[in-house]
Amino acid sequence: MKWSLTQLKKFKEKGMSVNEKIQFKEITDRTDVLSFNETSVKGDMDVGHRRIGIELTIDTVVNMLDSRTSEDIEVPLHIESYESFDEDVEETDELDENVHPVIHTLDLEPVVRELIVVNIPNFISESDEVPAGGRDWTVTDEEALAQEKAQKVDPRLSKLQSLLPESDNGNKED
């Protein structure tokens, strides 16, 4: 997925298609990402005078650890993006995230790597179970939390509570 600019100028009028398969060993240093299946990169390239645009479609499967159970799961990724490569810009210029400087060769691999890393989910789980809790914490639903708050009385106001008549709803009886 690397082309020289002189090679790409041949496709100036008719464009060019990209259909590659890549096997990445490592893309990210995240510990929950175990490996990547073969990555399919497809796209249509429009070659202009000083600018090249590529409509990319990336499909891969990321093998990750389930965020709740720590079991191995497969997470399919489907990424669509339009990337521009411009001969007139430099790396020090402030650029839109989809515009990349190109000098002598156009290399798609770093762009594909970046798109995959950005699209890997931070939290993924196939389990519908809510964990019961762990060390020094528990999971509480909203109803139980509301009941717990209603039962707690500020110790400074506990003497005032004795003035209220005893009832289920806390309202004064007539």
C-alpha cells in the first residue's frame, strides 16, 4: 500500500482502486487488545494535480478481552473514511485530521493503523450480567439507592424526627 507520486500521476484522469489485505502484528499497546485478524482495505483513489483523495473502507476483526468477564471475544470493525494527501502541505502545518502531507511516496499503512486504533472500543462486553460487586464496592440499582437515601436521617435532625407522627408516607395525619 505504498506508491510513488510519479506512479500515481499515471492514474490522474481515470483514478485507481485499492483492494489490499494486510496482517497487522501489533497496532496498539493496549493490554485488552490481543490480536487482529486479516484486515481488508478497499477504496477508490482520485488523483489530482497536487492532491490525492481516497475513499477508504476498512474491515477487520479485533480479538480483545471482554471488559466484564476477561474472556476472549471477537469485535468486528467496519470503518469508512475519506482521506486526502496533499503535496503542498508540510507536517508542521496545522491540518484537518483527514489531510496528510505527502512528499515522494503515498503510504496508506500508517493511516489505516491510525483509523483502526481510533475505532477500537474502550469498553466492550458480550455479557448481559451486571457484576454483583467487588472489593469495597457493590452494584446498586436506582430504586434501592432512593430507598436507602430516604431511610437515612441527618443525625442533627434526628431529634426533630420524633416530632413527626409515625406514618408510612411521612405526611402529617389529621
